[in-house]
Amino acid sequence: MIHHISIAANNPLHVAQVLAEILKGKLCRFQNIPAAILRYSLT
């Protein structure tokens, strides 16, 4: 199942890193959109 959430943040990279750590996930950046960050978990 795929879930999506958007969170407004002053420091989106930090928020993504914290979520990835809490949810035991990983981060990756979109190649064509420099400001976009994807956080995912395979649990």
C-alpha cells in the first residue's frame, strides 16, 4: 500500500531525515526537481 503525506517545514531535509530515522526508512532526491525529497520505508 502506498501512503502520501506533505508536511510544511522550514528545513524539509532535516524533517525528512528525522522521519527516515524514526520509521527506519531511507531518503533519496528526485533528479529533475532539486528541492524535492522522497522518504520511504519498505516495512
